[in-house]
Amino acid sequence: MSARRGAEARARRAPLARFLLVLYVLLTVYASLYPWTGWRAPAGSTLDFLFAPWPRWVTRFDVAVNVLGYVPYGLLCALAVYPALGRVGAALLALATGGALSLGMESAQAWLPARVASNLDLLANACGAAAGGFAGAWLAPWLLDTGPLRRLRASLVAPGTAADVGLALLGLWLFAQLNPATLAFGAGDLRDYVADTVGQVHGATLFVAIEAATAAANLVAVALLASAVLRPDLAPARLRLALVALLAAALAVKTLAAAILMKAEHVLAWLTPGAQLGLAAGLAAALAALALPRVARLALAAVLLMAATVLVNLAPPNPYLADTLRVWSQGHFLHFNGLTRLVSSAWPFAALAWLMVLATGRERARGA
């Protein structure tokens, strides 16, 4: 009986929560140690900050960011171990591991002259992990067993681990839209990592064409990728509605990022003529491409992702976007924007790998 209960408990665990937890830890490490340059040996112990006086200059914004930054960690940690641990055990695990992660990051910051380790940051991170852990532990039955999210996932998303990875990729794609310095839906720009210069500035007509093609290709690729995540027996009308909702969410995230990071008059600065043309053409092409067979959709998504990534890296600099970004003072968002840029740069390659694994797995299943 105990073995059977253990098997049932393992079956009820949320693999999506575990995937998201791993991703969140990796992103937290990157943001905590950004910009990853100037490493040098600290003068004293890396734990000296624990016994240092309280920081003299403290802002509510910094405290709130440090608390909120670890709330998702605590939430995902509690969901990832449900129902193996009880509510109290899951919450305490989130607090302990979240505090350990924060301690490791604050200690590592002692090696970076651009970062300052702080005992207040550690306390705020631990509080955020604890708050997220208790929320996740108490909401886990509702979220994972009988709640509306569970029913929505069962009715829309295909079962299996591959679909969970696909959902995580779509979440990362939405997260990448928070960076205002990228082209509309553009991703995979590696020039900041491999070169210090950009190409020659060209006229607006050329850039509009490249931006439109980039936005359209990425939109169709993401729509086809999402269609592989959704249930194969989903009604065509519900499939189209789900993809339109995904596009609407991406547009909302893009606009929200501009509203937070830029002045009010630049909220829609990203919606350039090229972006408008690409979105219109991409939406029409995506809705038409949904009629293709599954294998053809996977292949077309991979081709479009590769084409769009090439276009992004070959695109001339946009002087109009550069003028708009001059009003952008990164300030407190410097490390966050470095994180969104990394996700945007790496996303097409992760999506391509997932598409290849998905196609290979399908072929093996057919062969078997």
C-alpha cells in the first residue's frame, strides 16, 4: 500500500513547476552576478557582509525588488515538491533553499566590484522565498489538483513532459518581450556578445522591410511552436483563439515594459511601421499555417526561427530606435535588462533544440 501511495504521489507532482524552478534559479544566478565582468579576489571573507552594519542608504524600491524577486522561487519550490512534503515542510524547504541561494549569490558578489553584498538583501530575499513558499504550499492542491489552472491545462495542453518544456519556452518568450531594446518579437541577437561594432546605418525603407520580415517570421514560428504544445484534438476555433490570446499577451507585455522603463510618450515607440506590417502579415500567415500537418508545422517553425535569427543579426542599426532609447535610464533595471537580453538572445536556439527533440521523438515513436 505504501509503495502504491508513493507512486501516486510521484505521479501527482508538477513537472512544469520543476522545469520553471530550474529556469528561475539559472536566471536568478545570471541576474545576481550581472554584468559578469571585473572579477577580483575580495579583501576579506566573502561572508563579511553578514556582520556589517545595516546599509546606510536603503530605498523601498530596492527592498521590494529583493522581496518580490524571490517570491516566485518560493512558490515554484513548494509546487515542485508537492505532495511529497506537507504544507509546512514545503514552506520551510522554500525558505531554507531560497536563503541558501541568496547567501551564495551575495557571497559571490564580493568578487564583483560592480556589486555590493548586503545583509539586508539576504534578509529580503529570504522573506520573499518564505512568502512564496507558504503561498505555494497552501495553493498547491488548488493549483495542481482541482483548480481552474489544472482544468485549463488538461483541456488545452497536450499531456507529457515535452508539452511542459514547450510551456516553459513560451513563458520565456513572453519574458523576453520585456526588453525594449530589441526589434518587435526579434530574438537571437548575438552581436553584443561576439562583436563591439554594428553595421553601417541604412535608410528607413530597408530597416522597415527587415523589421517586418523579422516580426512576421518570429510570430509564425511562435504560433506553430505553440500549436505543438496544445492538444492535437483541440477544435480549430479554440486553437486559433488560444494563439490570438498568446499574441495579445505578448503585445501587452511589450507595451507594459515600455510604460515602465520609458516615458509615457514612448509607450508605443516599439510599434513602428515595420512592426505593424510584420504583425499583420505574421498573424494572417500563422492562422493559415495552422492547417498544415504537424510535421510540416514543426519543420516550418524551425526554418522560420533560423531565418529570423539570421535577419536579426544582419539587420542594420535602427537610428529611430536609438533616439527613443536615449530617454531610457536603466538605473535599478540594469541587471534585469541584462537578464531579459540574455533570454532574448538564447531563446531561438533553445526553441530549435526543443523542436528537434520533439520531431525526433515523434519519429522514434512511429518507428516503434
